[in-house]
Amino acid sequence: MLRGMLHLEQLAELAHQHAPALSARVAEFSIAGRHVPFNARAQVMGVVNLSAGSWYRESVCLDADAAVQRAQVLRAQGADMVDLGAESTLAHTDRMDAAAQCSVLEPILHRICPLGIPVSVETYLPEVAHGALKAGAAVINLTGMAQSKQVYALAAEHEAAVILCYVEGANPREAGALALADDPIPRMMAYFEREIAIAQREGLNRLILDPGLGFYYSNLQDGAQRVRRQVQVFLNSFRLRELGWPVCHALPHAFEYFREEVRSAEAFFAVLALLGRTDLLRTHEVPQIRAVLDTLCACNKV
């Protein structure tokens, strides 16, 4: 056995410790009028970034025409849905108020949604969620829980889904230090249980849970520490499915290790996420992730 590496013995021990969770099934529901079979096959979400501050240059679209074209390309490449974001989550980039975000998002939504492409909008502001839902968004990728109750009520009214992101802070732009533990899942379970209860009281019955691995925290500057935590959460994601809702992951990048091959990082992390029974993969590299998913599905049939 090679020391310092992830190995089969660790995976076997994890499966043994939490065996009941391996068979957990999650709710299935429709998004934009299409039934999503989460228990049968993981879904792929492509990314369209509308902020010049977003670091993943290939996903950045600085005008409506480019955004619509990228959404169509992602769909043709195998994305089940696309995620639009008007404000970058990076701490050093400019912030946008609700009015500015709506002015960017809504014209694009009016053009993409009629094409039959299910669209998610990433935001932590109820005003942005309201405008996006009225313009046709089928999912709100909620990255801050400070005003979550309002967003849940809006989503329920529009029969939309909400992705609940785990973030320690009001939102990703105001996240500080991350509480680190040998096992992060109990803390996440408590967080999601609280938000699920609030959402259901508001009549929302379309939920997806996201552990928030794509967010930046001040105490996770060490690359090795960050990757260890990401891998730990990926492989333990099946335990969150015991809450009864599908699990989403935004795939990370590990710059320190992949360097000039950083565009290959998401494919590597996708394998770990899928081993952990992730139901929805948010990615900038749809063709790679679709190939990973198809290959793993083919292996299961051999």
C-alpha cells in the first residue's frame, strides 16, 4: 500500500462505517417541466459567468449574445441545465447590487429560457431571485442564507427549485474562517436540516443540497489542506442524501497541483464526487464531465 495516497482500504472503511446511507434515495422532481431522475443518473450543470471578475476565462461572457451562444453550446455538449452568475464570488472582485445584477441577468434569461434550456441563477439576494424567476429561471442557486426565507417563498410561488449552499457567513463574499473538523458532515447536516425545515414551511418542495466547496475561506489558503477537505467531503456526500434531497457539487481546481493543466482538474474531482453519489455536477468543462459520467456508467454495465 502506498502511504499518503487515497486507497481502496479507506473507501472500504468509509462504506462500512456508513453502510445504511449508501442505499439512501432522494426526492425526484421536475425542473422547467422535465422530470429529473436523480436516483438513476447524475445531472450536469454548465456555467455561464457574466462577471469580468470571474477567473475561469472560458466561461466568461461579457454580452448577451455571447451568453446565449455559450448556453446553447453547453446544452449541445450535454449540459442538463446551465447556471448564470452576474457577480463573482471571488473576494477581490467588485460587488454588484441587486439592480445591476437584474439588469444583466433578465435580458439574457428572456432569450435563453424560451430555447428550452433549464436555467439556474446564482445569487444570495431576494430581489435578484425574484427578477430571475419572473424572467423564466427554473432554479435559484442560493449562495447565502441570511434572507433565505424570502427566496424559498418566491421559488415555491414559481414552482422552481433551490440549491441550498453551505456557507459559513452571510454569503460567499462575506465568508471568513471555515470551521474545520475531522468529520464535517454532522455540521453540514445540522445546517441543511435547519434550512430544509424553513423551506418546507414556505411550501418549497424542490431542494438540492450543495456543500459549497467552490467558496473561498481565509483559513484555507494551504492547497494541501484545502484539497484534503474537498476530497473528504466528496467521498462523504452520500451521507447527506439521507436528508432526502439530491446533492450538488461545484467542481474545484487545485491550482497548486494541476497548474497549466488546471482545465483537467474538474474531471478528476468529478470522479471522486460521483464515487460519493453526487447527483448534480456544476462544471465549467461540460464535455469532460459528461465523458467522465458516461464512462463510469459504462463501467457499471461491464
